[in-house]
Amino acid sequence: MIRFEDILQLSIDERLDLVEKIWDSITDSDDPLPLTNAQRAELDRRLQAHAQNPDEVETWNEVKSKIQRRK
């Protein structure tokens, strides 16, 4: 088993490479992120809403500003 302390001894580039490999191992699986039926339905609803109105978007700065105002 790899210890967290051992990972911290790696360089930043090595840690980023490790994170990428871990993420790839998750997303390459048959069901990378198990979702409930409700979560899948919500994602489908949002994709459909975007497809119908692709210009109704917010920039990252707008989203970030909303989040910061909530704090």
C-alpha cells in the first residue's frame, strides 16, 4: 500500500502524473462515476436544455462571482 507521506515526497510533476493516471483509471472503467437514476436524469435534462439554448451560458467569471457572493 502506498502511504500518503510517500506521495508527498514526489515532485509536483510526478504527483500530477500520478493524479492523471489515477483519473484515467477511473474514467476508463465501464462505469467511471456511478450515478443514481435521478442524477442521470438531471444530467440529461441539463444537456437537453443546453442543446436547445446554447447561447444561454455564463462565463467562468460570472459563476465565480456568484460563488464568492454566497460566502
